Amino acid sequence: MSRHALLFTLLVLLTAALFIGDLAVGSVDIPLPEVWNALCGGDCDPTYRTIILKIRLLKALTALLAGSALAASGLEMQTLFRNPLAGPYVLGISSGASLGVALFLLGAPLLGVAGHSFVQSLGIAGAAWVGSALVLAIVMAVSRRIKDIMVILILGMMFSSGVSSVVEILQYLSNEAALKSFVIWSMGSLGDVTGSRLLLMLPSVAAGLVLAIAVIKPLNLLLLGENYARTMGLNIQRTRTLIFLSTVLLAGTVTAFCGPVGFIGLAVPHLARMIFSAADHRILMPASMLVGAALLLVCDLLAKTLALPINTITALMGIPVVIFVVIRNRNIF
Amino acid sequence: MSIRLDHISLAYGTRTLLSDVSATFTQGSLTALIGRNGTGKSTLLRAIAGLGPIASGGVELCRRSLTELTPQQRAATVSFVTTDKVRIANLACEDVVALGRAPYTNWIGRLQEEDRKIVEHSLRLVGMSDFARKTMDRMSDGECQRVMIARALAQNTPVILLDEPTAFLDLPNRYELATLLQRLARDEGKCILFSTHDLDIALTLCDVVTLIDTPQLHTLPADEMVQSGYLERLFSGKSACFDPETRSVRLR
């Protein structure tokens, strides 16, 4: 257990360092003492203070939340479906959320609904929740009938392709302004999260994470499969509902506000398993949350330095992990 | 009367497997459930474990109706070793066995001192103490089967069900496992019911044999089952038949 404690301490320190680093690095590099003073209310250049408190702090907090949210939902999906390649992106849950957002961003202007930014945020979040919930419901229903892992994955991939075509049709029909805001959203960005959006994102993600922690014991039982879990007293219906809600809140919210960020949800639980060599969710759940937060901060730092959209970076970082899993880790479930 | 089947009927899809059958299985006895392929051995075990539907009639476990038990109470009454293969990397044997304590632990599954003792004791009963820290992806089928039985023991239930525990095992391991079950029934006072295709094990090592003769269920002490004539009728094909003299199937 002491090895785990040491690893957790190191991870927390690393995440904190990355968080501070994320505040310091950007189009203007701010020296670390100034960052510290801005955060603690000490003596600091007012321009720096504004940049840090009004822009970068929001962005770094978003990375922290989004990273742990995607990782936690990925871990829940992998254990529930007993599938090492499951994740919100691969199963099409992020695509469902994207479709919701596309319908809202591209469709609402067509209907002449445009409004206050908070109303719009709420609309985006709501559309993403509905979209991801729909896809997840379908995937769960199919997975009850068909136990084959590949069928579920193919279904998720078909969903993603279907969604892209529908979105393309919508884009074709849309006006320039709506199109632009959608394209920017779809590239994925942590920077679009304003204070009012964070106010909506924070409680939603927090609720999802609390639910994820609440299902730690059921997830451990599900490691042995549904039959064993049920004979050990697991209320399977209740567990499915909780995991469903948690995933919609986590993956749906993050997709709504940061765009479709791929591979974090799939890759991070595997990184956590490798780092801690554990299968127990009492270790894996907090570990995935921390690794997810740290990894998305790294991705954000890289995205800022190279001026690239964040989902290209997450894909580049995630794909090697996926390939590694396909080749090496056949015995996760 | 640890398990009582009270006029139950079972179906798989639209096919009737068992119709209006009754039986009781007592504490401290080892019972083999035998029958041809597809006659509903697994379906019956799943029904008793509360995993599958019962078309009509009722199952009583330790004098309480199965339908009245909450999932938690059921988990404290009956444990089940299924045919599902469990090979999880990074999960040590003792962790798997500790999961058997789930009905008794708190919301996050924290083990108390007593739980740890039970886990250790369960591993010792199946002779797997040395494997406690090993992970299951590096073990043989026989070893894994024993660990899953230890998990059922840790669940501390009066009734234990096993679905074909001897399948995939080599001959010496089959007898080892059956003797282990016999010992657990006698020494620990468990009511153990397991399905098997090994007639010789069922007839030589078990106290009671229950036979699915679609759509009926014949439950008799092993010796009487040999003399009953049911086996000759059910386990005879073109090329082999049951011989009560040797208690085994021989070629014609």
C-alpha cells in the first residue's frame, strides 16, 4: 500500500506542477513568482494578474476537470462493458453529444433562436447531454443482447460516421456565422470556457465524479462479470443507472464545452493500470482522475506551444496507448 | 432443507425444460446434477441462484422464499461458481476471494480484520494459500477454479452452487476437485449442488444425484440412482451404454 501512497503523492505533485506550468506558459510567458503572486493576491503586474485570473486559470481548471471527467467515464465504460477498448469517444457517446451540439449550434440560428451567452451554454450542455444519453442508451441496450465486444465497438464506429454525415448536411445548410462557431467548437478547445460556462461545467462534472466514486464497489464486483456480481449482491439495474448518469454527466458535459476530445477516456485508465499495476477501482478510479487531469494539462501545454487544436494532440498521445493495448494487454477482463 | 424446489417449471425460450418438479437438498450433502446436453442444468442452477426466471412454482433457500430475499440477503444465502472465465491481469487471488466478502463490507468494500481472516481461511480450505499474491492470468484452469471456489466460501453462504466445475480439468484434477467439494460439504456443513458430465464422479463421490429426465427431475441417493435404471435409459447411445456393475459408461 505504501508504494501506492508514494505514487499518489508523486502524481498529485506532478499535477500541481503542470497546473502552475499551464498558468505560466502561453502567448505571453509569465515568470513563476508572478504567477504565484497573482494567485495568492501578492504583488503582481496588473496585466499578468488579468491574464492569469481571467483567462488562464479558467482554462487550466477546465483542463483539470475535463481530464479527470473523461478518464473516469472511460474507466466506468471499460469495466461495465468488460472491454479494454471502450471509452466515451470510441463508443460514440462523444459523437452523440456532438450531434446534439451540432443540431443546437447549426439548427438554433435557422429557427432564429439566439440569445444570452448563459442560455446558449445551457442549450449546448443540454443538447450534449441528450445526445450522449441517447447513444449510451442504445449501446447499453444492444450490449445486453449481444455479448460480443466487436459488435459494440463497430456500432460505436458506425454511430460516429453516421453523426459526421448528418453534421455535414447541417453544415451545408447553415449560415456562415453558425458554421464558424460550430467548426471552432468541433476542433476542441479548453479556451472557450468562460466563467459562466465553468459555473455550469463545474457542478455537472463534480456530480458525475461523485457518482463515479459511488460505483467503485459495484465496478470491482463487475470485474468478475455480471453473473458473479449479481450473486454477490449487486443490484445490477441500479448500478447500470448510476454509471449511465455518471457517464452522461462526465462525457456529455466535457464534449459540450470543450468539443470532442478523443482518446483521453480510452487511454488514461490503461496508463493508470500500468503505473499502479492494479485492477482494484479503489486505486484505479482516483488514479485515472489524476492521470487524466495531468495528461490533459500536458496536452494543453503542447497545444499552446505548438498552436494546434487540443484534440489533435490528445489523439497523437492516445493512439500509441491504444495500439499497445491491442497488442499487449489481452487479459484486462 | 437448504434448497427446496417446490413444483417449479423452467423454460428456455419457448422450450419447456422442467415441468412441475420438486426436490430438497440438505445441509452437509454433496449433490451432483446430471443430464444430457441442453436439458437445462445451467438454467436450473441459475434459477436457484436467482439469476434466471422461474416459469412457475417456487424456490426456497434455508426456509425462505427466493423471491422474498433482497439481493443482499440472497448473496448471504447462496453463492455460485459459474462457467465464466475470470482472468484479470493485476488482480491477485486474494483480491478475487476478498470480493466474496462484498455482501458484508461497506460502500467502498473496505475489509475488516475478520474479513481478512475469512479470506485467508477460504484460500487455505481449497489449498491455495501459496497463491494468495499471484495474479489469475498466470494460473492453470484447475487453480483458477479453486480460487473461484474459495471466493464462494468467503461469501460464507450455507448453499453453494457450481456450474460444471470439473469441465476443462484433467482427470486427476477432476477427482481432486470433487473430493474437495465432498470435504467442504461434510466438514463445513455446506449444501453443495454442482452440475457435471462426469458420471463416475457423480456416482462414487456424491451423496445424492439429481438427474434431469426432461421434463422431470429424479433425485436419489447415489447408490439407488445406480440401480434405478434411469441412467441406462438416458445415457445410452448407438455406440455406448451405462453399465451399473462398473458405474460407468462403456462401449457396446
